[in-house]
Amino acid sequence: MSEMMTGAQMVLKALQDQGVEHIFGYPGGAVLPMYDESFQQDAVEHVLVRHEQGATHAAEGYARSTGKPGVVLVTSGPGATNAVTGLTDALMDSIPMVCLTGQVATHLIGNDAFQEADTVGITRPCTKHNYLVKSADDLPRILHEAFHVATTGRPGPVVVDIPKDVQFAEGKYVRPAAVKHKTYKPQIKGDIEAIYEAVELMANAKKPVFYTGGGVINSGPQASQLLRELVKLTGYPITSTLMGLGSFPSADSQWLGMLGMHGTYEANLAMHDCDVMINIGARFDDRITGRLDAFSPDSKKIHIDIDPSSINKNVIVDVPIVGDVAHVLEDMLRVWKSRAAEPDKKALAAWWQEIEGWRGRDCLAYRKDTDAIKPQYAVERLYELTKGPNTYITTEVGQHQMWAAQYYRFEDPNRWMTSGGLGTMGYGIPAAVGVQVAHPDALVIDIAGEASVLMTMQEISTAVQYRLPIKIFILNNEYMGMVRQWQELLHGGRYSSSYSEALPDFVKLAEAYGATGIRAERPDELDDAIHKMMQTQGPVIFDCIVTKDENCFPMIPSGAAHNDMLLADDQGLDVEVSDAGKAMV
């Protein structure tokens, strides 16, 4: 049964029918009809951000922490273009998002009207799919389809561009059940023959390793449970990408830590020396592989991914399996149990002995300091004093992000929100806003850098307005830390434009926004200050003054093989980086 309503009414009705509870947005001329309808209902809460980029990152945090799509509403022209960074970020990290953009009236499109931009053209390369709505009758189908596309298969952002006259026009509304998705049907179940082949390879492996990515998280909590069962059943070591942290508990003895450019020594060497690599929901990106021609040269590779375009894209694999991680793992477990597969216990014991030797290097060790706060120590203490099942961590991008990944440990999925593929400075504060909206009773901490915070600090105002008690924990070294580190290693210590000479007083800044500011400058102040942060009811900016010249180790120099690692003890050595490597930073 269909009913007549305006386009603007259809939007709010569709959001309700899709189970949307929160949207993040910023009003403008081209979306006023939708904002008027929003004003007249209570089912969907609108969160007013201070910048459209903030809306998209908040939606990402919301989506990543809940598994539900984040929803954004922005106006035409600059509203839509301001959202591009967040859309690209969501695309790179496979985050489900529906972004509703206003557009000038249909008859003005292409006439350089006020606040007009070719939103569909601009966002085509940075969305999973996008639409320009041409009539009110098409709008319900497109809206329901947008949610379907954003959340099924490999998740991603979808833009729906809605001209202002379409928002005023009347048409027939249809409910989601009446919309049939005829063309987009991603493969969910993996090929059973390929699964049998994979299990055979795994059972006969001498040096196996599980390599897991964000696809495990995106598949839902069941995928993480099935992964844990399979890892326990086999006894094999497991590592994860930055995006996959939390899919396997970090406290488990089979966990090797994160792999990649700033991953652990044992994880990267196990990946290099393994004979069977089981890639589950990761995409073999450049931060993991290092030099492609030297990446795990002697291994047979199994790759499970719901996105067929990711298979054989960067690394040629031996057993490709297209399908949803949870479904494939379920079948893999069933096949493993049915054939009574047993790992080669003698070979596995020798493999674990080799891994324990690498672990013995203690690659995350650092030199303690009694006078100044080391950033590693700051994150360690933050973890010890804030860990728990109801703690959620977001980050900005840079050194602090890597230290957070190394020293803050995750036992569950959906607790770690970071910008992986795009590497977006300014991600953390708005993402924390989105997480806190989704989990009002949780402890939400943005582990930040002082340079990143300045990019989207206006969203502190959003947190204050909506009484969102987010905690912004700044590792303040007065530098764009990762830029400074690379300048030290690649450019002869010429620190061009990487030092921030005019930083605000973050304590006063917090107070100016109506939040609480806290500062710690010495290690003996840190614990008490963190306790104070946690006891403070509203938003907090914690200015943690850390050593200025600390580098983030371990590190694979750019352009090097992934087993060619620098540890903290190597800091004084000259780092040879090829010209090709410099181009890959």
C-alpha cells in the first residue's frame, strides 16, 4: 500500500522505516524542506555538527561502533564538497554510510546556480554508489536501495543527491519491503570446493599464520566469534591489520600483535616466513606488504574477501574465496571438523618456538624517563586505567595513532575506530562524537595529536551542546610527529613546516568551549590526571605533554621488504631508503 507525501516527508519516513535513530548534519538552503520535516518528528534525532566533514566522520564512528549505517544530511555545493573527505575515508575503510545531499532545483542544474556543484560527478570516485533523484516517485526506491547498497557486500558510502523541487513535490511512498533489489546481489556463500582446498592447505601447513583485517569486523560479531573458534581449533598464530584490531583478543597467547609498517617484529617475520597464509578480510595494502616482490615469497596464500575486485589486485593468491567472512568461516569450521583435520603438531611446535624467539626481542620496549612523559608510557597508563568492555577508542592520524594501536589493547570488535586507508587527520574528535551518540553510557576516548586536533576541534562544541562526555587525550609533542619522523629519516633532519609554533593553550581552549581542560607534564602526574579525566562528567581535553623527538618503532622503512624492520635500538643507525622508497611514503 502506498501513500502520497512530499519528497521531504519521504526522506524522514524512509529513515524511520530503515531503523535510523540518529543523523548527523548541517542545514542550508537546499535541504530546508527536509529540516522542516525533521523538526516535526521525534523518531530520528538530528545531531548538529559544526562542519560537514565532522558529520561524515561522526557517522563513521557511529557505524563502526554499532555495525549500523551512519547517516549524514548536508546542503548543496560547499555542504556536499565538505563531505568528500569523510566519504572517501568511509570508502577506503569500508564503512556503511548514507549521505543525503541537497541540490539546487532540477531546472537550475547545470546553470551555475547559487551553491550548485556537480555532487554526483564529484563523489562518483569516492563512493560505493551515488544517485541524482529526478522525481519524487523515484525517491523512496532510491532511498531504500541506498541503504541496501551501503550495508551489503563490502560496505561503503552511498550519496543520494536530492534537488530542492523534488523535496517539495508529491509522490507515492513505498516501504522497504516493496523494493526489490534486482541487480545488486553480492556473493555471500563461499565456493565449497575452494573451502575444501583451503582446509587441506591449512591442515598440511608447517608454518601457518592467520592474517586478518577489517572485513572480519564488518562481517559482524559472529565473524569474530567464528574466527576465535577456528584459531583455537588449529592452534595457529594470528595477526591483524590496523583495521582488524579487536577481532581477536590481544590478551591471547596466539596473538602476535598488529602487522605492517609499525607492526610487531614477530607478526611481520611470521608473515614473511610462513608457508601458508590465511588472509581473512584484508586487502594486501602497501602498509602491510612493503616491497611486493619480497612479500612472503614462499607461502601459499588463501584469501577470503566479499569484494571480488580485492582478490589478486595487489598480491596473486593460490586459493581465492569470494564470500562474507562469517559464512565462509562457518563452512571452513564445519569442513575442518568433518574431515577431522589435525595440524602437524611437531612442525607447529617448531614454528611457535621460532616465533617465541622473535617475541623475545620485545620490539615494543622503549627507554623509560622519570622526568618527561614518553608517549608510549602515556598510552600504556591510559590503557591500564581505562580498559574495559565499555571503552571505545578513536584516534586521529600520525604517530599517536600507531602508539595507540601498539600499546592500547583490544579484546572485542567495534571498540577501535581509526582512519586506516585514507589516513585522515581530524578524524578522531568527530568520530568520538558519533561513538558517544551511539553509546551514551560508554567511556569514549580520542587518542589524539595536537596537530590533528586543530583540524576538527570545532566539534568539541557539538560534544558540549549534546552533553557527550568524550575524552580527548592529546599526545602533545608540538610536532606533526609522523611528518617530523620521516623528515628525520628521509630528508636529513630538515624539519620543513612540521613544527607547530603557535599552538593554543588546550586547557584554556577546553574552558572556552565549556569543556574541562587537564594537563600533565611529568610521569608522576599522569595517573592522577587520568583518574580526574575519567571522573569528570562532561567533555575533557587532556593535554599530555610528551617528549618531542620520540620516533615510532618498530618500523619498516618505506620501500623495504616487510621483514626488514627497524627496532627502537636501531634509532641511532643510518637508515638507507631508496629513491623508490621515498616516493612510497
